[in-house]
Amino acid sequence: MGTVLSTVAKDSDHVVMEILMEYEEALNLKGHMDKVYVFAEDAAETKSRIAQRGQNGATRYFLIPKELRSHLNAGSKVKCQRIDTKKNTLFLYIVEKM
């Protein structure tokens, strides 16, 4: 988990941010320095849940709340990343808009 140390408005459309994070978390970027998104755990307010199906609940699904389903198609390309922190597990899904 990181902390924003400072922000400076570069122009009307851009902000320069200085972020302090643990080395292991920086490794999650896998060297990628473009298309980086910053988010805060506390900003996630929409509640959801995990459903289980199949024999002994062997299959699990992340349910997408109705208010977040717009522009999603079952045939969309999806990428996923798992990030484990000390207190939480984050699953990041990137869904291509159709």
C-alpha cells in the first residue's frame, strides 16, 4: 500500500504525484511505467459478493453489481491480476469495452 507524498498541478489536465510504496508493491508493476492507474482502497464503496456453484462450491464467481454493468459484453476480452497485501487480496479485472 502506498502513500501520496505530494501533488503538483502541471497544467489544467495533468498532476505530478510523488508516491511512496514498499519495494514488493513496486515489483507488481513488472517494469511497466505507462498506463499506470492509481486507486485508493477506501474509494471502493459499491458492495458485491462471491457466488459459489458446482460440486462442493468448486466454482466461484465475482458478481458485478447492476450499477457497474454498463458497456460489458460476455464476449469481451478480460485480463486479470491478483495482488496480495498484508490485509487484503486485490483482484484487478481489465475488461475490453465493446
